Amino acid sequence: MRKADLRHNHQAFDDSLQRYRAFMQKVVKAKRVLASSAEKRDLAESVLLRLCAHWEAFIDEHLVDSVNCDHSLLADFFGVSIPEHPSKHLCQALLFGESYRDFRSFADLKGFSKKLLPQVSNPFLAVSEAHSKKIDEVYKIRNYLAHYSGKARRALMGMYRKEYDMDRCLEPGQFLLAYQAKRLWAYFDAFEGASAAMKDWCA
């Protein structure tokens, strides 16, 4: 049975990153159609949410395909018998079933992947601590935008204080687009860097 092609998984995610980066570059520079800062902030927040959705789809697919390529730890982890050549559908069913697996941080994702994959077969370990940290920041922003809860706001404020020495809680759009959108571009760089590191690992 033909195994999954891990490098192929990157194409859709990398294309989305490039498309949204190019779009946001136009938004940041826009003077006419998007003249107001409020509209630009709304778009920056929306794009960030979409980036997270694409990242999660990529991670899910990559986990399934990685396990499909090396399922040597899978039987022990789930305590079940695994065919010698499990299909992607079986790997998908074992990993996710009908539920959604939510990773609280990149460290959480790496920890889960270590239970399923030997080190030599684990592309998630190739992602640097710097990129992991930035992606975790994105998810604190994403959680706030998704819920607007007090808990999510406190987590966001904690990140602002710890990483940026800020003493007030800016709305995400304002935070992302400050200083010529320097922080937004850094987040794009983190996703691109993570994907590139994993892709290089597969080479």
C-alpha cells in the first residue's frame, strides 16, 4: 500500500499563507477602499482566524499522514492491533474518530506527537522553539477573538505583558497592525518557518 506523501501536505497551507500575506500587504497599504484603521484592524483579525483554521487542517492531515508512514507506536498507544499497512482512513479514525482534537500549545502538539511517532519519524520536532513560541502567541489572540471571554482576555493580557512589556490590553487588530504591522508579519514568518522546517525534514 502506498504511503502518504508528507511534502504534498504543505502545498495548500503554504499557498494560503502566501495568499493571505499578499492580501494583508495590500490592506496595510490601502488608502482608498480601506481608508479607516478600524476596517484594516477588522480584516487583520479575520485573516488571523483563517490562518489558524488552515494551520489546524494542515496539522491534522500531517499527523494522520505521519502515522500512516510510521505506525510503530500506534498499537501500543491505543492498545489495539494495527494492520501491517494501515490505511489513511484507519489512521484518521484512530487519531480523531468523530471528535476534534484541540492542542493548547505547540508544546502540547509536540508532546502528543511523541506518543505516536518515534523521534526519527516525527516532523513536528523540527519546528524551532522561536517559531513555536510565536504560533502560541497567535493562538492566544485567536482564542480571544473566538470567545471574548474574561479568561481569554486575561491570557492575552498576560502574553502582552510578558512578551511585549505592555500594560494595557489592545484589541488584537490594533496590536497586529501597530509599527507597520511588524507583529503580523512576524506571525506569518512563524507559520512559514514552521512549515519550511517540517518540509526540510521530509526531504
